[in-house]
Amino acid sequence: MAYNLPATRLLMNRLRQMMAEDGETRSRLDSVVQLIASTMVADVCSIYLRHRGGTLILLATEGLKPEAVGNTRLSANEGLVGLVARRAEPMAIQDAPRHPAFSYRPETGEDPFHAFLGVPVLRGGRVIGVLTVQNRTERLYGDEEIDTLQTIAMVLAEIVDRIDPEHLGSGDVQRRARNLATLKGRVFCEGLGYGRAVLYDPVVPAAKFFAGDQEIEARRLTQALVGLRASIDRMMAIDGAALGEDPRDVMETYRLLAHDPSWAEKLQEGVRSGLSAEASVDRARREHRARLQSARDPYLRERLHDLEDLDNRLLRILGGDEGKPQISEERSVLVARRLGPAELLEYANAGLRGILMEEAAASSHAAIVARALGIPTLGGIEGLTTRIDQGDWLIVDAEEGVLHVRPDDSLYDAYKARVALRSERQAAYAALRDLPAKTKDGHTVRLMLNAGLDLDLDMLAPAGADGVGLFRTEFQFLVSETLPSMEDQITLYRRVLDKAAGKPVIFRTLDLGGDKVLPALNLQREENPALGWRSIRFALDHKGLFRRQLRALVRAAGNNPLTVMFPMVTVPEEFFEARDLLLKEVEWTAERTGKRPSKLEIGVMLETPALAYSLKELAGAAEFLSVGTNDLMQFFYAADRMTPHVSDRYDLVFPSALRFLKDVAEDCARYGIRLSACGEATGSALSALCFVALGFTNLSMSAGSIGPVKRMIRSLDMSAFQADFLAALDAPNGSFRNQLLGLAAQHAVELPEG
């Protein structure tokens, strides 16, 4: 058959008219398959819908027996239809019955048909069905026919997604019930939130699928592509020496994808076939997402992520103000597949009641920003964006790590009761704000604040923190598309010191790499980035970048005290090299400005077990050591904390980990190194109890954790509890966590419920 562009446009125009008409869903689907079959000169056109367990049910057909609708069911791996669904890509076969995957179903009457073309029906990156055409003669469908059928499948996705395939009787097809759904996630910021879903990823409504004027749509797409490429070129216009060769190679690859003529031509083909510019980009995005779901190669996944990011950027440019999420002043919960810190900061003052992210690892920086904003946040929610529609009511339970979609009245009543209880607890913690974290027998613990943004510093006084135990300097880099200048850095560090108002601030130097990749300073691809070129290793290999930061810190301090610590040091030589660079910057600044810090303290983070056995060499050179629990525990247990399947394997409240920390505490006391701890574990009252019992007198945590930990410390008789704790650690009995909870109850230590 000679299939041409006018035929495609005719099909799109007729489909647009059909979509605009009122009528029963069943009759509309019947009309759609009839239209496709007649326009494409096919003997058969069928729609299959995916159901529970992956079963594919015949939803509508033209050319097969009508009684097969609702009765023909293919298992997830059965037949050519199942193969299309499994691969999530089109399949064109000249002689279907000869294909090894062919499955004969006599009730359909498909014996005479040879030529087969099937395309997946995609929504949100998942396959929800399959659209097929068949012919009696042996022939191979061409690229234009495949593209056309893929476009139609995209339109059909919006119609069939909510159809309940169990009710395919006569009359209108029943809609799949949008009932309560409960999804599990990882808590990034504790709290409870309730509001309507606002989808962050650009959504193309069905009404905008078709082009009203193809020439106008083609110009809009061309202009949007020009704008996209210009924005990426601006990102590349950075000092080459600062970037280095490998990062520039990665960014150049991203730029080349944006300038790829084949990508642009495929988008223009969609417009020429009758799609709007947005719908054409959305079609490409669906294909990229579907391929991403099945991709196992890390490099391929990285490129597909880049392509999806380009699709989203282009859709936002096309949408203008309409393409931005509309945050309601009433109640809104932001829902996204991935979210960067800079993107989240745009909504800092929008009054969000919750944040939900599908991909945990890529959003770890956004999680820290969410904690600074104090917004209940869950991440790592599988299938999030395919289970939620714009405007759905949501309960974000970021205490238990649960999301309730479309909650009923009983759930909402329970939520309100928990909010009231949480408010009572917060009031009790607020009453302790100006009281010291001192045990009953007189041991004082300094409770410090983890920070990385101006927003964090605003919580110093309300939380009753004794200072900033960890200021993450890399966030100024992560939220910008370009490298911050030295003046920008000096301004930030001075503002931090001013807001601290004389309280101590510990600045951690740049901790980049691993899951913290700069928009403007990307790192080379690594098989295991957590163990790769990151933190102090990266800084010492980029001495120009590193020394500019150290100089900014020294200049910001002026004649005031300055405290700096270096992250992820594994061997003493790394510490000494970084320390020498800092001392040189102090002298350089003093010679030119006449100012030097009145007191300079230099510390090191213990994040790898290797450094724990080098503390003797650091004696007299490192004033303090801070245990970074996040990385230390993942390296101690060889369990990646960003991998959901093993993220619960690195429990600090475990005998081996606590014995290790006990040895560290004893060595620090022996060599005169002040000891502290920071990280997620310090924010748990039970973990903090362990640190205090091991002799730690400085703990740094998020603002929301200071109240519960302070209450625990003030209820503790240290000398009485410590003896029993160390005895239990020496001879654990069963679950040590349960054993510890029993000890806490026995000594009347106040721990938060749950």
C-alpha cells in the first residue's frame, strides 16, 4: 500500500473531530478502530488493554469477531501482542503466523491474517496496552505507518487508561474506579501534609494533541528548539579550566543531544502528521521513558535521562507560563519524577503542603532543600507519576513513609487527629528551646544544626540550636547553572556568620561527586560514583576551584573565628594537603588585607573506616573529628543508602557499628581530638542516645530533630544508663534495638512515639 503524508493528516484530522464529539466510550473506541482500519487500508485494527498481572484483554476491534471483545485474554508474555508490550517498542512482521511468538486464538477468527503491526500504548513511561493492525496479504509496514500508529496510540492512552477491562459489556465501557491507593516511599523530611496534587512534569492535555495550523506549530517548535539550544550553550560558556576535560565532555554530549538533527526532525515529523508541537514532544518523551524502564546499561540510562530532561525543558518552553506547575494558595502537593534543588527553591514561598518524588537517588539534594523548607517529603515512590492525576487529594505521611492517594473520610479523620497530636508534641519541644541539653546528672551535650541554605539559618533560634555543626557549602554550586564567583561565595559565608550571631559555624568544604553532580560542572561517568572521584579527592584534583573556596572562607571570616572541616578523607595525606592549602590562603589574605581569623580550627570528617585507624597521625593537627553517619554506615555495611533494596541494611543501632564508634571515641580522647557527629542518624532520638552513651558531646542534626533529642537528653541519668548500655553492648541478647528500647524504658528515658 502506498501510504503518504496526506493520508496521515487526514487520519489525524478525523481523529481530532472524533475526540471532540460527545458519546459513549465504547462507541468512540469502535469508531476509532474502524477509522484506523479504513484509513490505513488494514483488514484488522484492535486495541488491547493491560490488566492486573500484565494480562492483555481485547478492548475493541474492527475485523476480528465482535464476541472476542472482553473474552480474548493474553498473558503478559503471550503472542505478538505480549511481545510488543514486553519490549515497549513497535513490531512490524511480514508473516505473523510464522513468527515463533505467534499465539493462535481461534475465538478471534484471525486465521487469514499475515501482516502484523503492533505499537505499545504508553502513559507515564509504562505500557498500558497495545494497538495493532493486520492484513491478509504478506507485507511489511513502513516507517510512516509505524509513526502514525504510535501517534494514535498516544492519543488513545488518554482514553483507555481508566477503563476497567473487567466490564466490557454492551453500552458504555465502565471507567476504572479511582479509589484509594496507598504507596510506600522513603522519608526525606518528616511531617504530615494534605493537599491537591500538582504535577511538576509538563502535562499535555488531550485537547492540545492536534495542530490547528501546522505551519504555526512548526514555527513554534523551531523557535522552542532555538531557545532550548541557546540556554544549553549558555551553560557551556564557562571557564574551560574550571570544568576540566572530562566534565566538559559530558556536558558536550548533552549539548550534542540538544543539537541532534534526527531528534529535531522526528519532532517536526510529528507536527507534519497533524500533532501539535507539545504532543510531538510528548510522544518522544513517552518513548524515552518506556525505553528507560527497561534499560539496564548505566550509560544508556544516563543518555535516556538526558533525553527526557530535554523533552521536559522543551515542553516548558513551549508552554510558557502555562507550562509551569500552578501552585494553589489553598493546599498543594508537588508531584515529580525527579526534582533538582534549584527547581525546588523556586517554590520556597509557595506554601507547599508536601513534596513527592518518584526517583530517590537523583533527588537527594532536593531532599535536603525540602528539609530546609520544612516541607513533608517522600521519595523513591515506585510508579508515583502514573498513579496520580492532577488535582487528586493526597495525604503525605512523612512519619511512616506512606502516601495515601484519594483518601476516604476515615483516613482524613485519622490524619487530622495525628496533626493535632503532632502540634502538641511540637509545642512541648518549643518549650525546651532556651533550656540546655543537659542530662539529669549534669552532662551537657551541644546540639547543633545541619545547614546548607539561608533558609536553614533562620531556624537557629526557633530550634534552640547551639550553632551550626555542618554547613554544606556545595549547595551554592548545586542550585546554580554556573559556578558561583568568589564574591558570591564570600557574600554567602558572611551572611551565614552574621545570622549565626556569634554561635559556632563549621563549614564543610565542597563535597561533590557521587550523587551530587553540578549542572555546570558535571563529572565523568563512573560505575560506582559513591566510591569514586568525589569530595576531597575531587577538590584536591581541582586546586583552582578548591583554593578559591578556601580563600572565600578566609576573607568572609575577616578577623573573626573560622572553623573548617574536610569531607571524606581516607588517608592522613589528604587531610595534610588540604590543611596546607587552607593555611596558605590564610597567609595570602593576611598579606593583602591585614586580616586573619582570630581563631582557626581545622577538622576532618570520618566517613570511611580507613581513617578511623589513622587518628594517631592526625593528633596535634586536627582539632576535631566529625562522624558523618550517612557515608560511614553505607561503607561500613557495604550497602548503598540510595538503593531501595538495601537502604535498610545500614543500621547504626547495631552492636558492630556501635563498637566501632566506641573505639573511635576512645582514640579521639587518647589523642586529644574533639569528637562530634552529624548526619541523618544523629536526628533519631534512639541513635542520639547511643552517641551520648558512647561519650559524644556534640551532635548536629536537622532543625526538627533538636526538640525530640533535647527532651531525651534532659530525661537521661547518664551515669546510670551508660553502665547498663555498655554491658548490653558487650553481651547483646537478640535484637539490640529492642534491647536498647527496653533499657530506655527501664531508665525512664523519654523517646518520641514510634
